[in-house]
Amino acid sequence: MTRAPTHARASLGLALVIALGALCFGARRAEAYPQFQFSSGTQRCAQCHYSPAGYGLLTSWGRDEGADTISRGGNGGLLHGAWTPPDWLALGGDFRAAAIDNDAGSSGPPEVAVFPMQAELYGRAGFGNTGLSLYVAGGLRGTTRPGQNSHAAQFESLMSREHYLMWKPSATGAYLRVGRFYAPFGLRTVEHIYYVRSVTGFNLYEETYNVSGGYLEEDWELHVTAFTAPPDSLPLALRSTAHGSGGAAYVEKRFASMASLALQGRVAKSTDQTVSQGGVVGKVWLDSAKILFMLEADLQHRAAAGAGANQFVGYFGPTFFPAKGVMASLAFERYQEDLRLAGTAHTAVDVQLNYFPWAHCELVLLGRYQMNGTGPADGPTDTLGMLQLHYYL
């Protein structure tokens, strides 16, 4: 048997050490990278992911893309190709550790912490030629506790953010999915601090139980979902921070393998309020410049106890791919809690650098500046600096 080169064995050993060390850490939402649609030569997010909406466990196509297109080299297979599961079984995992310097603009000192961010394993089992599959994601639910003597993660319980049964007989065509996951909606970014996630019902641990179906084609797709929040009576491992029940719809049209435009809507009703949302999502890939532009703009109406507020949530920014394995993003964000009141606006600028030195490995640098209100006099400014180490099985 041919032995792997010394540098490959060393990279594999380092990656496995990082993975095993992170296995004891806390979980966060695992997502896709919407920046890789079109920029990697792939039109549909579901080509790289088993989820019809494009996040979570990678397909064999996605693993190949991770090595050949996105990273600077390596083998994208499970355990770097050391073992290939049978066709009916797919396995994976995500592990992240982070260091942050977070200044929330208050009178207290900035929060400085090094903490585990995610440790999650995924499994998918297919049932012959029926088109049926079972998907389960599980890990440790943990949080940091700023202000205590230790910034170590506080482990609350085992948890399963996602578990569902799906009927999807082919890569394109109709599908049906039942279980716990996020309804297809929005850009589905990795970072949950972005307004298009944090204030639209898709923040950390806000997964719902759903009945979702749709149709996938090469140049368009449709997803329709009915959802409800998990009851508080469930064990902690199955609870959610989501509230209410309702429905969501997302339809996307793609153009010339370089652009897409999506319309979306969502209504969630709880005992406290009703939130109605509608918006657009767009992407344009300029191949000659290696730049992808992404946009999401949503209008929300929150109605509670006879009062209501119209809100705006927006994201716009370019992502540059200056070299293989390097991705640099600039984002401009806006969240206005009440369109009638200028002082309720939040504006943020984000700069992010992602480096993929080897398949399965990623280094992320993120800087964020947030201004609350129409100017510095209206409220404190917040700054965040973060370094992430990410490894996926």
C-alpha cells in the first residue's frame, strides 16, 4: 500500500487532534456558505448538501468541491479519505473554537474570551431505492458565561438541533421533509450575528418542527414550510428558543449560471405577537473579477397587544476570491426596529477573511463595527473581533 507523503500525514494528524479536542465543546448552528453558490461553479446549494435548501452534511460532490475548488489541496472525503462509508450511509461533523474581543459599548470592560463554539456530528441513512432517508445532527449544547472568573463553556446538555425524515427520490424534482430544522429562508449565513439571521427568527437554537416540501430544478427551486416551535415540556436536548407557529415560502430563479433572485415570505404567530415578513434575496457572480455580490432585504411587521411596528432588515456586500483557498467578504447591514423612529436603527459593517489551507480545515478572521441609532450620540457603538478555527470531518 502506498504511504501518504509526510506533510499530508502531518496535516491529517493535526486536523484529527483539533477535531478530537473540540469534541468536548459546545454546539452552534451549522450552516452552509452561500458565497460558494456560482463562485465554485455549482448552481444549486443542494448539489453540495443533502438538505434540499443547502446546508448541513456534505454530499460526495460537496466534499470533492471542498478539496478541489475551495481549499488549497487535500482529500475532501470523510476522515481525509481514510474510510469511505457504504452508499446508504453518510457521516460528518463540524468543530469550531473561537477567541473574541467584544466591546458592547457599555461602561464595563470589553469581553475577552477563548471558548469552544461548536462540536456536532451528523449522520444520514438512506433506505434502498425508496428515496427515503433519516438525518440526525447531535452535539453538546453549551454557552460562555461572560463576567465570571472562567470563560470556559458551560455545558447544559446533549442536544439535537436537526432530525428529520425526508423523501427525495432524485437530485431534482419533488421532495418532502418532516422533522426539526430551519425552514428554507434567507441567505443562511454561517455567522448568526448578522441581522438577517439574528432578528428574523433564525438565530442560535431557533430551529422549529416542520412539514416542508418543494421542487428543485437546475435553474429554479421552491420550498414551502409549515412550522411550530418545540414545546417547553420537551427535554432540554430538544428545546428551542423559537416561539410560535406559522408558515414560510421561498422561491429562487437562477440566470445563466451566474445570478439568482429569490422571493420569500414568512408568518409566525405566538401568544405574545405575530410577525409577518417578506423580502428578496439576490446574488450576482462576476467571473472575470472573481467577485460575488449578495443581497437580502426584508420588511417585517410585528403586532403585539394592539401595537405594531414596521421593521427593515438588510444585508449587502461583495465577496472576493483573490486566490484559491482565500475568501474575503465585506458586508453592510441595517436593522431598523421601527421605521417611524430614526433612533431605532442599527447599522453594522463587517469584514471577514476565510482561509482554507487544506481540505477540512478553515481559519476565520471577523471584524464588526456596529452603530446604534442615526449617529454616535444616539447610542453606544459596538465592536467585535473574532478568530475561529474550524474543522469538518
